[in-house]
Amino acid sequence: MESEASVIIAGNWKMYKTNIEAVDFIRKLGEKIAPTKAQVLLAVPFTAIAPAAKEAEGSLIEIGAQNMNDASEGAFTGEVAAKMLIDAGAKFVILGHSERRRYFNEDDAFINRKVKRALKEGLKVILCVGESLSEREAEKTEEILQNQLKACLDGVSENDIKHLIIAYEPVWAIGTGLNATAPVVEETHLVIRQILATLYSEEVVKKVSIIYGGSVKPANAQAYIDEPNIDGLLVGGASLDLDTFDQIVNYQHHANT
Ligand code: PEP
């Protein structure tokens, strides 16, 4: 990809870490990655956004959220709005994660409304898409990705897509230890870029970052990054341990310095 952006290493902490644990992790990670040129993003639990963002100030780490509601505000008990995330210090939000689709029945239409709301309020979006194992085995990967991308990006303008990162996360590879190999991911990212090219201009599409997520570890991270169409990684389980995450981030440190 001819992107000017550096490689993105994003961590998704899911429902882990108290505020004290989050702040301690970010302080230590900030010290370790000082010279890296990788863009390091951490999606922390809602409760940790404010202290995490404060700790990350002046470092190379950006703090974000793992979800939000599509409404600007309202009587939606237990929900959190985009402007509240921004107020707490979030710079981005993960939307469409397969765990939200699976456990909370989020469909593409709802995700699409969230994407538009997030972009309108000024949050960057990491939009997750990906097929299940049975869909891949039935050779439906392209069809599934096309459906998800078209639906989730409906009404998202050429200008707004610049603030969006696509995370290809095959559902069968998330938290299972079964990672998709780098060549398979590279091929799928090309398919995603082709689908995007049916929706946006070529110039914009080549600048959209497409990152991979699914059982990324220090041992396999480099193989992905070395592929031309894999612009970064979304790391779940392996982002929870400081040394493990640092090893993934630090590959970029060596590559870029
Ligand atoms: C994720 O939660 O986005 C993810 C990719 O998880 P894991 O790295 O644990 O597979």
C-alpha cells in the first residue's frame, strides 16, 4: 500500500484491566516505545478512558473505546455516546467487532449508524469485518466482506472514509489461537481494497489502512507487517501483557529506526 501513514499497532483490551492496571501499563509502554514510529492505539474499557488518556498525553499512544451508541444522547440506560468518549479523551472507537455482533446481536445497519455518528462527532473508527469459518469453507469470504463493507459504510463519504481504518478479523481466528496465515490475509486485504474501490475513488482507497486481527502474537506479527497490503495489526489477548505487546510494537521500532 502506498500509504503515508506508519504501521498501526492497535490493542483491544476487551473487558480487562482496572484503572490502576491501565495507567501502569500505559506509563511503562510509553517509556518502552518512545523512539518507535508505529502508531500505537489502545482500546480500553470505558471506565479507564479518562485516566488512560491522561497518562498517554505526550506519548505515542492514542486511547480509544471498544464500542458506543449510535444516538447523540438520550434515554438509553447503560449506553455511552460518542461525545462522552471524546470528552473522556478517546480519539477513536472500535465498531463492528465480532464479539459485539455475536454476543450483543449487533447487525450491519446498527453498526453503520454508529460509524456515521462516530465520524460526525470527530472520532476515528476502526471498523471490523470478517467471515466465519463455515463461510470461508463455503468460499463465501468475498461475498460476506462485500455485504458487510457496503452496509457498514452506507452513506459514509469519500472525505469521512479517510478517518476510518478497516480491521479484517476472520471470526474463526479471534481468541482461538488459529491465526490466518500472512499470505491468506494479504490476499483478503486485496479483496477488501477492491471492494472499497467500488465505493470510493482509487486515490482515497489506496490511503485507507487495512489492519489484521486474529490471534496475533510476537512470533507471527512480523510476517503480517511484511506484506504490502497489511497496514497494521489489531491485537486482542496479546495486548494485555506489557512485554508481549511491547514485542509486537517493537518490531516496528526496529523496522523504522
Ligand atoms: C480482537 O479482539 O480484536 C482480537 C483480534 O483478539 P485476539 O488477538 O485475542 O484473537
